[in-house]
Amino acid sequence: MNILVTGGAGFIGSNLIDELVIDNKVICVDKLNYGMSNINHLLNNENFKFFGIDVTDYDALNEIFLNHQIDMVYHLAANSDIKQGVFGSEIDFKDTFLTTKVLLDVMKNNNVKNLFFSSTSAVYGDKKEVLNELTPDLRPVSYYGGAKLASEAFISSFTAMCDMNVVIFRFPNVIGKRLTHGVIFDFINKLKNDPKKLEILGNGLQCKPYIYVSDLVDAIIKLTKNIKPGIDIYNISVIGNGTTVNEIADIVVDEMKLENVKYEYTGSDRGWKGDVPKFSYDITKVLKTGWKPNYNSNEAVRKTVKDVLGE
Ligand SMILES: NC(=O)c1ccc[n+]([C@@H]2O[C@H](COP(=O)([O-])OP(=O)(O)OC[C@H]3O[C@@H](n4cnc5c(N)ncnc54)[C@H](O)[C@@H]3O)[C@@H](O)[C@H]2O)c1
């Protein structure tokens, strides 16, 4: 297949491409927020091509579709740092929503029907119940979650209007090698700067499921192999409990072999405005497909800390 991956130079996109290039021709488009380091190793691979474009640039994206027969698109380009919302809604409007809208227009124009979309638990908002794909009344509390939900809505309308075949995953927190942001990344950087104290946003009791990136990539590839007409949405996560921020701090300190680190909390039940401090997923639907994650949440955290320290 000829596959196009948006955001392919990022953390998850580059891990996905590493698997896709084994059997497919892959075109990666990315505006390189984090540079080329995640894809440098692919540049000599004859199954791989890179275009440094902004996905919201209709003409640049359309040109790539006109020059290549694309069979399937994996759309991962987005602002991935929810905290950026404190500076305003523009970044999520453009990088999280408009990338989706422009991509859909270009796909329609070129009669490309197959799409995978990386959505998020943030579309649900701050809910107490265990979340499944049919949980009603989605009320995002971050611009990022709003832009992802708006993307899902546009994808739904394009699917109906243009007879598309779509798989959507609502990712939880995804971690692993080449991580570009998030609590593990922040803790390691803070402790490298000052190994005696660690500032923890919120009260440390925030608790979320963390999935290891190779488990996620396995599921994406498995569930997009026989993509069907309409939209199929999956909550994807680990089996068992999530990991608290305090547990993450302990694992990072342990793996960095530090002692007597003073934790300093900024207070409140959440790390920042727009954060959802606790959520858990019902993943019955995805488990019924036969996919199963190899790591639970705490194992994924420890493995990621080792990865990041080893990079
Ligand atoms: N990492 C997570 O925990 C997580 C959780 C839920 C959903 N997601 C979603 O998964 C996808 C990948 O996330 P990630 O963690 O790999 O993030 P990432 O930031 O590492 O990768 C995203 C890539 O998209 C690119 N990009 C952003 N805007 C662009 C634009 N306008 N044009 C072209 N390229 C653009 C960036 O340069 C970056 O390389 C994103 O859509 C993100 O919202 C991630």
C-alpha cells in the first residue's frame, strides 16, 4: 500500500512508520515541531519519503496527493501539548482542528477514502464514570479536546458525504521511546536540572492509564488492516489500574538513582486548567478484536523512563 502519515516525525507517528515501512511505501508529512531526529534513521529507506510541509497548507498537501496514489492516511499531526491551551485557543484550532479539515478536503478532492484518526480521551471531558465508546454528552474541558472532538465531527460528516472508511482511536496517555512531552519527560528534565527537588503540578494524586507506544502501534496496524465502510471508534488503553503522578515521580527518582528528593506540590487536584485529573476506560470493545497490550500502566511508565534516560 501507499500510505501517508501526517505528524510522522513526532513521537507516535515515527514509531508507527517504523512498522509501516516494513511492508508499505510511506510518505511522511510534518512541519517538524521537534526536528528530524525521530525520522533521520529512515531517510535512506527506499520505502520512505519525507515532505516538510504544514498540513493546513491545502496546495502543498494536494500536490503530494496528486503526485502519489495514496491508499490510506494515518492522521497524527496535531498540537500534542494540552498545556499550551493556557496561551489561547489558536494553536489547537490550527494544528489540531484545521489540519483535519484541510486533510479531509484534500482526501475528498483526490478520492482517497481510508483514514485512521488519532483522537483522545480529552474528548470526554472531566467525567467520573468509566468511559466507553458510547459514553454520552461529550464536554471537553481543554481547547485541545474541543479541537479533537470537532475533528471527529468533521470526519463523521465527510464519512457520510464521501463514503469513507474510518478508524478512530481515542488514545489515553501514550508513552515510550522518542517521547516529546508530558509528565515523565518533564520530571526527568527537572531532576536533571536540580536532583534535590521536584516540582509536581497539582497534588500528585492525578491518576491516568499510560499505554506503551509499541502496544498502541500494534493495535493501530491490526485494526486498520481490514478497514470497513463508516466509522469505527475504539477506546484504547492498558489492562488494570492507571498510574498516579506520585507513582511516576517515585519511578523516575528510582530509575535516576537519586536519593532524598523533596517533592514540592503546586496544589489543587489538577496540574493545569484544562487537565482531566482522573479517568479510566472500558476497553471491552478493543479486547474483543483479539488485541492485547503487553505492558500494564506502571510497567509502561518504568520502561519509558529507562528509554528516555538511555536516549
Ligand atoms: N502522546 C499522547 O499521549 C497522546 C494522547 C492522545 C492523543 N494523542 C494524539 O496522537 C497524535 C500524535 O501525538 P504525539 O505524542 O506523537 O505528538 P508529537 O507532538 O510528538 O507529534 C505530532 C507531530 O505533528 C506535527 N504537526 C503539528 N502540527 C502540524 C501541522 N500543522 N502540519 C504538519 N505537521 C504538524 C508536529 O511537528 C509533530 O511532529 C496527536 O494527534 C496527538 O493529539 C497523543
